[in-house]
Amino acid sequence: MCCFLIIVVNSILRKCYKEDIFKCTYVMGDFEFSKSEVKLGDLGGNQFSVLLRDCEATSTENLECIKKLLLRNGFLNYFGLQRFGNNLDTHEIGKLILQKDYQAVVERILTPNEHTKRNVADSLNKYKTSGDPTAALDMLSYKNSLEGLILKSLSKDPTNFKGALKSLHYKQQTLYTHAYQSYVWNRVVSRRVKEHGTSVLSGDLVRGEKEGEVRYIIQEVDVRNTDITEVVLPLPGYDVLFPDNCCKQYFEEVLQGDGMSLDHFKGSLGKEFNVSGAYRNIIFKPSEFEADILKYKEEDEKLVATDMDRILERKFERVQEGNRTAIRLQFKLPKSCYATMLLRELRRHDGI
């Protein structure tokens, strides 16, 4: 019965889209029956298909050389900019949370920026000028937004800023603290690579046999036999080990520059905002990486088959001609590994 229903749903969807019965931004398709449901944490990784247009003229040989370099050396496994929000300030809010400055947290969240929608910006400006959360809330068209939930809480208790923060969904609260952990991690990786390149250091951490476990590499023979892609650095937290080398000092100095210390991640506050910490590989190498060159004429010319083409079983063919160059990339990355950072590494090479 389930298989039959899925086939029927797929058929109906294809018919609707082919006959243009309805149009929408989001499309579902390719349903299939499974004996087990997908649960949180089941994601093993992501498969990417990326098209880079208007690249410099390059040869297949040059592209193959770049591909080999990437597969051999990998790329710095930074957290991408999207980790830090449209305004690139989520880590600053996370720092304020860990410093328990909840009033500053709320004021920062309720400050409009260039990405804020007009209706929301008007509401936030009303709160800023009047200090009246109820009046500001009344101006919002959607009151269950992040800003709306905070204003709603402040309407009940205007000085309970921690309560206003806690009115947000738990994942939203921890998004800020996790962003700060990511920011510190990125800073430490940059300093380590600047001072030591991609060398493995005595006292580094690598993953243990069990999930979540790590171990130190101390002996010279172990350091020699360890590849840099095996080395991990912790996201600062209350339940992680730090390298037994200069990298621990790097963490302490980055935090000190922010008026922070490792103690800010400990105690009840650390558990409340889920900053136990984790381990992340410094360098990662993509798997199943493929790259090829496409030539085209028009700026907005369709170059590859889309997911919609595949759902509707539409054939797509094109002739390779024109003086414009595009590069098509296909690769797989594990979860929490940013494709934008791989692209950043590629863009360092001439011809891309």
C-alpha cells in the first residue's frame, strides 16, 4: 500500500508540474518507501553540485592539477560565514550570553540592520525610541518571529531580559553560543596554520576508537606517522580536552582578548546553553570530487540539468560552444563541513 501511494504521489506531482496546474517556490518529489524513519543525527553528509560561472579561461590540464592538489592537501575546515548570520554578529551575541549580560543580548537582537524587513525594523525602532515592548509588538505583522517572541516576553516583564532570551526556541538560544565557539575555533586554526603550517605537533589530539573520544599523540614516532587530516581541535567547552601544546595557549589568548576565559563555559551556564564542546578536524579532504569545464555564450544560459528536470524526467542537452567558461563541481562532504570553505580554497588558484 505504501509503495503504491508513493508511486501515485510521484505521478500526480509530475502531471501537475508538466501541465502547470500550480506554481510554487518549493517542490517535493522522488518519494520512496523505507522501513525506518529518518531521525535527528542520521545525516552522514551532503552531496554538492556547484556551477561556477564566468571563470577565467582555463585548461582541462590545469583544472586536473588543481583537483589533485585539493585531494592531496585538503582545505582548512573553517566554519563558514553562514555560521555567523546575515549580519555576521551571532558570535558576539553568544559571547554576551556567556558573560551573562542578558540586557545587552536582548538589545543586540532587537537592533535592526540592513537585512531586517521593513515592518520588523519599524517595530524595533519603536521599541528603541519608546522603550515600550507592547507598542512595538503591536506593530509586528508576524508576532511569533524571533523579535516578536522577545517583545512578547518583555511586555509581561520589561526588565527580565534573561526570561526574554529563554522565550526563544532552545536551538535558537544555543545557535548564538555555538557561533561563539566556532568563532574562537576559526581564530585558533588561523594562528596555528600561520605559525606552524600543516605540521603535526607533539601534544596534538586525534580521535580515539570510540565516538567522541580523543587521545594525545606525544611520542615522536606517533607524530611522524600521523597525518594532519587526523588532527582535531576542540570547540571550547566544559567537557573537552585541549591540546598539550601551544594551541591551548592560543585558545586562552583569543578568549582573553574578548574578556573571556575557559571558566565562562563551565558551571550551570555551560549546561544551560549547551556549550559542552566538541572536536573538529583542522583539515578535511573531500571525497568523490569531480570537476569539468563547460563553455557557453549567454550570461544566463542554462548549463546543467536541474533537480526539476530529473523529477519531471525531462531530457536536457546542450552544445558546448561560446567564449564564456564555467566550471562544474561535484563532491561530498561530511555534516558540518562547509562547501563554501572548499570553494574558498579553489578560488586561491589561477584559472578559477
